[in-house]
Amino acid sequence: MAQVVADRRDVDFVLHEQLNVAQLSRFERFEEFNKKTIDMVVSEARNLAIKELLPYLKEADEEGCAFDNGKVTVPKAFHRAYGLFCEGEWIAMCDDPRWGGQGMPATVALAANNYFNGANYPFMLHNILSHGAGKLVECFGTDKQKQLFLKKMYTGVWGGSMLLTEPEAGSDVGALTTKAVPNDDGTYSIVGNKIFISSGENDLVENIIHPVLARIEGAPAGTAGISLFLVPKFWVHDDGSQGQFNDVVCTGIEEKMGIHGSPTCSMALGGKGQCRGTLLGQANKGMSAMFVMMNEARLHVGMQGFACASTSYLNALNYARERVQGSAITAPKGSPGVPIIQHPDIRRILLTMKSYSEGMRSLLYYVGFMEDMLHVSDNETDKQRFQGIIDVLIPVAKGYITDRAFEMCSLGVQVFGGYGFTKEYPQEQLLRDCKITQIYEGTNGIQAMDLLGRKLGLNKGRAFTDLLAEVQKTIDTAKEIQALSPLAERMDAAVMRLMETAKSLGTVMGKNISAAFAQAHPFLDVTGDVLMAWMLLWRASIAVQNLAEAPKKKDVPFYEGQVKSAQFFIHSVLPVSLGKMEAIMAGDTAALDISEDAFGTK
Amino acid sequence: MAQVVADRRDVDFVLHEQLNVAQLSRFERFEEFNKKTIDMVVSEARNLAIKELLPYLKEADEEGCAFDNGKVTVPKAFHRAYGLFCEGEWIAMCDDPRWGGQGMPATVALAANNYFNGANYPFMLHNILSHGAGKLVECFGTDKQKQLFLKKMYTGVWGGSMLLTEPEAGSDVGALTTKAVPNDDGTYSIVGNKIFISSGENDLVENIIHPVLARIEGAPAGTAGISLFLVPKFWVHDDGSQGQFNDVVCTGIEEKMGIHGSPTCSMALGGKGQCRGTLLGQANKGMSAMFVMMNEARLHVGMQGFACASTSYLNALNYARERVQGSAITAPKGSPGVPIIQHPDIRRILLTMKSYSEGMRSLLYYVGFMEDMLHVSDNETDKQRFQGIIDVLIPVAKGYITDRAFEMCSLGVQVFGGYGFTKEYPQEQLLRDCKITQIYEGTNGIQAMDLLGRKLGLNKGRAFTDLLAEVQKTIDTAKEIQALSPLAERMDAAVMRLMETAKSLGTVMGKNISAAFAQAHPFLDVTGDVLMAWMLLWRASIAVQNLAEAPKKKDVPFYEGQVKSAQFFIHSVLPVSLGKMEAIMAGDTAALDISEDAFGTK
């Protein structure tokens, strides 16, 4: 049967052949996760995804969510899926078993999430939000908060959300106006309005625990005065029992381009003066708490975008193998039609989608693997190195991957021709759903600024050079492999040029910060391109080595395909990147110099 | 008031300062179209577009079309708009007044269509189809067919559509199976099923005239055996009166990603053996008749895509001028928020959208201008030159422009952040509507193959070199302008490189046609990039000259903005194109060499 959502062979390749995730089982934390267990987890996730989530992708898109007088209902099919999801303990895959987690490596959880999100990402949003909210409780909660909330959140009995954005405080979180006033009993009365709250209200769970960003009366303006609060929909008494409605009212849900199965809520807190919360973590340290969560959240968004692209690719591939249209370009006129996979332009599109899919998968799983290594490492130098690499990779994993994923979903529509534009096939929904991944959890413009402004200079540039040192290892290995050495040479040159581009931007930053930031997004693009090429060269190196060692017959085309992906990307995409690096270094400032009036007549 | 849909200053700039369209009034055909008349036409189109079409864009998207037992109803608001549109005689702007046309230059009609399509392109689809069908009658109809149908179609009393595609014959039109059997009375009985028929059925008009591609019984297979027929929904008697229903049944409409206001119909012809048509043009020459129409149709699609991008740009610009978020990057932390147009990354996005919008507008209007010149020219050499330039530009105007337009619409969503994903703003609809322009009227893959396979070698390559000679004229002019000579030098190098790329592909084509076609789409991209840069350099040359001549105060930022667009594009986009040219010339064949199995596990 055709592969859907994610090619299992490729998932296994990254887990076992590229990253050798089972090696983590030598550490106590992951001792249960040998290869067999990992494979079982992935198989279970795949089954659940394909049998219980994928079939409801379209239905949920069409049904959408309904809002009625403060109540929000999600698509009907999500209720059954949610039950199964909780039963399988999939919400807190990587977390501490004592709170209901499964304690698995992040890399393995990413593989499972690859299937879940690729099958039905609007459904998954709910779970990701619940988990993220739970994680905040785990990281910053008091023992009492943890006892009251955590297990119920991690097991899906209660849901969670994140109340950050306000109408006038989106990218600029520091502008928020939600107010917290201390009460005598240690709680705070919260008053404010939040928007764009995924799963802020829904009928999947009996209670929803909202982490809320607010400013304690008298606290400083801007981000320095923001605190984090835990605000349940229904108050939770000290004995764990559920109390009264806590005056957190959903006032409406957004009509959106996509992710119709996920309710995007407007929330009014304390409209009747009855909304209470407890401080989560320290006063005025809300932003730094959110920053701790940001890596996980942004990696997830990268996964969401990628998963749409991965599914779109396999749909396009399966369609191109079946759809007969036009005779082969080399055949005499009037020859019978052939499957469109035989046409050069379709092959170019498919190989583009394949190589990006593979590179993205490797990059995302690699970030997970770095997190796992960080967790098991007992060496401070190593830990700092792993953390630095993660920090540099996060804006790429979120920003670059979702940018390219959207493009891949668009190509995925093209392969279907006119059918791609119809709702008969999932391609157009994947494109619509994917779009928001470029926007939320920090727009990709914000990601680009994060890479250039924070990450490039992190630890005095050490994190960035640590990452490039890893890239260099792959290049050095590939140089020793005859079939790949020409590709390795090209990569070498590209990495060197990326370093020069980075240095050049660093210099500009010292003189003219606006000029540097006008190049932030192009810099994110070229960094991502080089990292894609890295992953593909790494994959190809393994493939060539395995091909030399009498592989199983069915693995031969898979390994050959790895070499083709690397060849295609390095020969066809990397030269374009080099052109973009030239443009960055030329540092044109037209975008800054142009007057506001000159953008267009008022 | 803020400009919407299209910046009138820019429209006027292209019409009068870049192309000097009023010069056409020296020819008898266009003698009425002096500058004053042209301006009046554009003003009227703009008023109608902004007052009567734009306000119903969202409403029509939400209401969509309804199908009930063979009947199709379009959005209610379209009825009033359609009445006004017919009253204003906007359907056949360029056509012969004796058939109800306005006889205006194509260039001016494009400016009007810029407003109409930018305001409500789903509404416009209906009119474009009617006009295209009418044009077929005008070009290939007998006197009788013209007398019976043409004026009613051009004035909008009757509608028209195009019945080409079948489930198994999309890009491969030659595979169609609709059958035509000659009757004794000279008519043909038609039997077949067609899909993806825009306006195939609707309640705007009393009768619909369908040009239908079908194969006369016994005709050759493939495109050589296709004929064109005129099949009215209700039979039209020789005296012009409307007869019986002609067994052309709409069997359903597509659920689509966008253009919800335009019904995409499945049509069954002759299900009850009662469908008759008359031959339009010669038997077995249906494909060549369609080819005659193709330039017009494809130019229109380019305009549709561009119009979405133009509107998206102005929306983004107006939003960025108003939306306050975050303090200026150069200001001390905690400074008050500023409109986001002050942020470097937003400026980069806006200038990207601006420069593409301007380049696209110029390129599309230029094609119209070439058509006008073709019509008024009495010199065969000139005519051939104009026709050749048009033929080369059509796949760029359709394929390249709609590819970039979709990207611009995506950027237009980004500027709005989370709001852009909601239906509260038009940005997401423009993105959805725009997507189909990359697909219909020949997918952009087909356009790329057309450019490389047919147009590059047209007239032994003369058409392509004629076009580049026009580009060179602009470069030579710009070289003489001090402020622009560095940009002109870069353009010069890019054009030379494009020529080399074209030659190199020409050589590959002779040896390995698949290898050449694997580069067809990248070649379309780089050709389009160079032509965009050409248009922007041309605009900048005029702007610099006008700036030197004491322009009106309010024109100063506009002209300065022209220079900035050219500077930005040539410095930031063209280097990326040069990288892509390198990749094309490197001619990687991974996409061809990879085995079908290697694309992914079955």
C-alpha cells in the first residue's frame, strides 16, 4: 500500500541510521527505549494517525467549530479521537511518568508527532496547547500547583491554553494591558481581554487551565512588568475538586483561512470581577518563563508546517504515479498517455518536495536529538554546546521550515492540476492549514530577527560556530566518499560563504542595526538552505556507505534516492542561495531609505 | 483617502509616462482615445470597481454558488453588479463597436481590468468567459453565427463559457472523448462530459453559448481530430428567437479553495440525445482555433493573478501605515510603539510587494500595448516583430506573474500577522483566489514548457532576441543617466547571462529534450526576473528624468519610489536569479535519473 502522511522507511532512516536514537537507551533516563520499543511507539502512533485522525481531516475542516453564547464545540469526530489519544497517553510523551508522562526521547516523540500532525494537525493543536500549558506548571509551578493541575493536564482530563496576545499586543507582547490585582488570600484578580487563543474554550474537556500573561498593578511597563498566572476556567479547590466558573468567558471565535477544527478564541477575563488566578513562577518574570517554553513551542510549529508538507508530498507522489496524462516527452506524437511522474517538470517538482521533506525531517528530529543529548549529558561544556545548537536551530526549525513547507504545499497543489484546487483532494486544505504556521508563535519575520539579533551572536558567536562545526564533520566525511566528494566540495564552499555572510552582517549590525535587520529574513533563508543541504549530504553519506554493503533489495532505491536528493539540492538550490548571500553582502538599503510616501500614493 | 486595488498614480504612470498610450490616437482605429478619454475610461472603471464590486468580495466568497437540480445560482450581489457592468458596456471593451464593443486599446482595457479584477476577480471570471466565447464566434463564426450570437454575447444579454477539459483530458486536451455526429440539417449531435467549466451554468443570463471541443465521428485521434462547436444552452432559431433546452445539463459544481463566487461546473452534453451544435470554424481545426484565443486568455489570467497581488499590496501598505506594534528598532527599549511600516523587515516585505506589483503592471500593460501596435501597424516586418514579442511574453505574463503573484499574496497575509489569517481582512481570500491562476488556462508547468519549447525558438529565435533588443534599449538609456548607470551595468550583465542560459538550454534541447524540460520552470523564473528588472529600470529612467524637471511636489516621492524599486530589485532579487541561471546551466539531471521507486516507498 502507498505510504501516506510520512514515509515510514524515511522516518526509520532518520531515527536509526542517521541519528541512531536507540543509543540513548544506554542512559538511565531512556533505558526502556531500545530500537524495538522505539519502533513500537512509532508504529502505534502511525496506526492511530492513519486510522483515527486522517479520515476526519476533511470532515473537521468542513464542520469547523461552533460558538454559541460562550460555549465552543469542536468537530464531532474529534471527541472520539481525543478519547483514543488520551487513552494512548500521547499528550505528554516526553514527560515525567510521575505526572502522567511517557518519558520518551524527544526524537521519538517528534516521529510520532510527524504522523499525528501530518494526519490531522488542527486536531493536534488542542493537545499541543494542553501540553505546553502543563509544561509551564511543571517548570514554574509550586508543589501545590503541580499537585492540583499537572497530572490532569498531562493525561488530558483537563485542557490548557496560552493567553498571551491582545488586540494591541501581538508581536509586541510587552504592550499588553491585562491587569492582576493581589487579593488577601494570595490569589490575584485578573481583568483583561485576550485574542487568538487556540483552544481557549472547547467541549473536549471538563476544565481548562489557562496560563495568562498579565501585569500586576504597579509593575513596570513593557516586558519587565509581565507576570504569569494560572487561571482555571472552573476554580479548583485545594482538595482538587472543581469549583465555580471563574469568569473566563469566550466571547467569540475567529473565522479563518484554515485549521477550522481548532477554535481560535477571544477571551474576556474578569468581566464580572470574578476572575482569579494564582501566580505561576515569580512576579514580573512572566516573559522569561514564556521564553523557556518558546523553544518547545516553536519546534512544534516547525513540525506542524513540515507535517503538512510531508503529507502533501506523499499525496502528490501517489497521484503522480497513478494519474495518466499526456504521452512521454521523448515518445513520438500520439503515443499513449503515461503517468505524469514520467514528465520532467513533474519530476522536478516531486524531487523538490522530496528533498525538502527529507531535509526538514532530519533537521527537526535532529533538534529533538540535541534536546535528548542535553538531558542525558552530565558534562557542562557539552550541555552548553547542545543548548547553543538548539537555540540557533529553533528559529530555522520554525521560520525557515514553515516558509518552505508552505511553498511545498503549494507545489503539492500544482501536481494535482485543477483537482488540487478542489476540496475533493486534501492538497488545498494542507496549503490553507499550513499558512498559519508562518505566523503564529512569533511570525517568521520575528524568527528571522531572533536568528540574526540573538542567536548569531549567542555565547559570542560560539553557538553558531558549534553548529557549523557539526556541518563540517559531515562535509569531511562526504569528502572521503568518492561519489559524494564533488557535492562535499560545493557544500564546503557554501558553508564558507555563509560564514562570511554572517560575519559581514555582524559588522553591519554594529554600525547600522536597521540595515542588518533588513537582511534578517534573507539570512534566515540562506542559513536554512545550507542546513537543508547539510542534512541531505549527511543522509547521502550514510546511503552510499550502505549501498556498498549489500543492502536489502528493497532498500536500494531508497538509498539511491538519498543520493539524488542531495545531488538535486546542492546543484539546483544551493547556487540560488549563494546568489542570495551575494545580495545580503551587497547590503542594499533601498527598503530603509525609501520614504513612507514613496511606497504608494495616499 | 488611501489607494485601494491599484494605485491610480501608478496606473497613470504606466499608461501615459511609460507607454504613452495616447499616441495610439493618431491611428484611425483608436482616434477617439486621446489622453482625456483614456483617463475617463480608467476613472469610470475604477469607480465601478471600488463602489460596486469591491464591497461584495467577501460576501460573495461566503455566500458562494449554489447547485440545485441542474440550476446554478451565483451570489446575489453579482446580479446588480452584472447589470451595471453590462450597462457600462465593459464586457467587450476592445471589440468592434458593430458587435457591441467599445473599440478601445487593449492597454486601456487592461488598466480597467486591473481595477475590476483587483476588486472582485471571481465576479469578473463570468465576463471574461463570455467575452472569450464571443471572441471565438467573432474569429471563426460564419456570418450567420455572428448575427445570431455575437452582439448578445458582447453586450452580456447572453453568457458564454469554454467546454474543453474532461476528467481524463486536462493538460492533455488531445485525449478528449466528447463526440460529434453530423445530422442531416448541418448541425451535429454532441455527446460527452466536461468538467471544470467556469460559468458553465448560472442565473445571470437568459442563455449561455458554449464553445465545445469535440471529435467528429471518425476523426483522427489526438489534437489533430478535434473540432470546435457552438452549443447553446437554449437553441437559437434562425430568427434569433430562443428555442428549446438543448440538453446541456449542469450535473454539479466544484467545492473549491477559492473563487467561490464563480461556479465551476460539470456539464453533461447529450445525455438524452438532444444536444445539438453547429461547427465553429473548420472541422478538425478546433485546437488551432483555441490557440488563437490562448494569448488573450492567458494574458487575462496573468492579470487576474496580478490584480490579487496589487490589491494585497495596497491593503498591506495601508495596514502597515496604521498598525502600531513595537518600538522602532533604533529607539531605546521601552519607547512608544510605531506603525509597523517603520520596521526593517516589514519595509523589506512591502518593497518586495511594491516592486513586483509595479513590474507586473508594466509587463502586462506592455503586452497589451504590443497588441495595440500590432493592430495599427501596416508594416509586415513590424507586425511580425510585435507578434513575436507578444508570443514570447505570454507564458511569462501568465506563468511567471501568477507564480510571483501568489507569493506576493502570501506576503500580504504576513504583514497582517494573525489578523491576515482571519476572514476579518481580505488578505487570506486574495491568497486563496489567486491560487487557481497558477493552474488554469494551462498550468504554469505548461507555460514553462511553452516558453522553452515553442517560444524560445520561435522564428529561429528571432522573437526572443527581438524582445531582448527592447530590453537593451532601456539599458542603454539608463546607462546615460548617472544615477542609474550602476543598475544598468548590472542589468546588462544579467541580460547577457540570460542569453547564455537560453543558448545553453537550446543546445541541451538538441541532445536531451528531457534534460532541457527539467529546467523549463527555472528558465521561466529567470526570464521573468530579468523582464521585471527591465520594467523597473525603464520606470526608474523616466522617474529620474522627471525628477530633474521640477516635478509637482506630490510626484516627488512617487518618482523616488520608482528608483527605489529598481534599486531593490536589481540589487536584491537579480543576484538570486543569477544563481538560478548558474544552476540551469549546470544542468543537473537528478530529477530525470532518479527511479520512480526512489521517490518514496510504495
